[in-house]
Amino acid sequence: MAQNDSGIIAAIIGLCGTIVAAIITSIVENYHRKKSLRIATALEMHKEFESDIPYRHRCGADKWLNSNQEGLIDDIYKRSNPIDMEDISYVINFYWRLYQSAKYKQVDKKIIFDLFARNFIWWHIHFFEKKLIPSSWTKSIDFRMIYRWFEETSISLNKHGWFLEAKKEYEEMYSKRFTSAT
């Protein structure tokens, strides 16, 4: 009887070991699947960002910036043709989607930082902090958060020095660009 009990105990221990191994395997596979999906989503957003139509929107938005140096986005929208605002709206909405994806952990934070930080800093200095953030738009609050997210991510990735250098470079570029334009 004792031998029979030890066989049952061994079977139960074996079954528990199998269940624990299956749970651990499932957790590890789920982690890697989610990480792969976050990486793929980040790369897909970058592919979208670098494709022809978004590139044209960014170029159009840059031209728009040159011709609309005065006022906040609210005022500029009121006096502009909606078709003229399509380019800048694209840029605003793209970065808003990017931030929402990062905020809800749908994209890999390191890849998003590496692929988009430099462009975001440029747009932040040339547009967001001067025309959008001070405005009454609801999204202006999000753009404060997006900037904060990029800055905090730079710190967590030990790239804050790089972040500050890029910001300084673009601030100097902005100053020269708009000082010489007037």
C-alpha cells in the first residue's frame, strides 16, 4: 500500500511539474509574442511615416510653417482654407497616434525613440511648442505629454545627453531660420 501511495504522489508531482512548465512556457511565449508585435507595430509606423504621402504632408506642413509664423494654431485654422490645413493636421495626428500607441504599450518604446525622437524634436521646436501647445486645442495637452514622454524615455534609455543636444541644435536652427526670414 505504501508503494502504491508513493506512485500516486510521484504521479501528482509529475503532473504538477508538467502544469507549472506549461504555464511558464505559455507566459514566456506570450511575452515574446507581444514584444514581437510591439516591434512590428513600431516598424510599420515608421514605414508609414517614411512613405511618399506622409513625406509630402510633412513637406507641405513645413511650407505652411514658413508662411504662417504668426499666431497660434486656433487663429491660423480660422483664417486658413481647410485644404491648406490638411498637411499640418496629418503631422499632428500622426504624432498623436504614435504617442497613444506608446502610452498604451502597443509599440516598443526603444524603437519608437530611436526612429522618431529626432523628427519629433524638430517638429516640437518648429511647431508644437510655439503654435500648438499654447493653444486651446484639446490635443495641446497631449503634445505636452508627448514631449515629456520622449524626454523621460531618453533618460530611461541613457540617451538624455543626445536628446538635449538635438534639442539645442534644432533650437539654433529655428532661431536662424526665422530670424533670417524676417
